[in-house]
Amino acid sequence: SYKRIAAIDSEGERDEMTDELSDRFGELPRAVVNLLDIAHMRMMAKQVYISDIKEEPRALKFSVHEKANYDPVKIAPFIQSFKGTMMLRTGAKPYFEPALINR
């Protein structure tokens, strides 16, 4: 089942897996729900060309896929919408870095 969870490619597939596991085993433990949520987040990240999400001591690092096609004009308003909690680090491998809450 771990391979199937890792291969989840849509919200519908995640919901189907949740229902299947619930039917088979009853109420799902928090660890399984977390695993399904992570699979869902990876699927959503892939859709917006986020290639990697890493936790660092005071932030999460969202790496942008090298083939991402984004409009630079929209980056500043996107970052401003986070009211100082988001930065774009540019360079060979650009990434967004939002501060973690409650750390």
C-alpha cells in the first residue's frame, strides 16, 4: 500500500485510498492520515512545478522545477500576499522560503 500511496496522482485517488483503507481497517491512525496528506501535498506541488519541499530549522524550502514556466510579474504580488513571511531566493536553483509558524 505504501507504493500505491506514493503514486497518488489526484485528490480523487487520495480519497479512494482513504475510503479503501478505512473500509478494510476501520478508523485510520494519525500516521496513516499524515502519509495520505503528504502524498496529496506532493501531488499539488508537482502541479505547480515545485520539485522539492524540505524542512529547515526555521523555514520550509520549496524548490522550483527547472522547467517551470512562471510569470515574473506575478512573483512580487504573490510574495507580498504573505506579509513578510515569504521570500524568493534566486540563483541557479530558485526556491521559495516561507517561515514556519509556531516554531
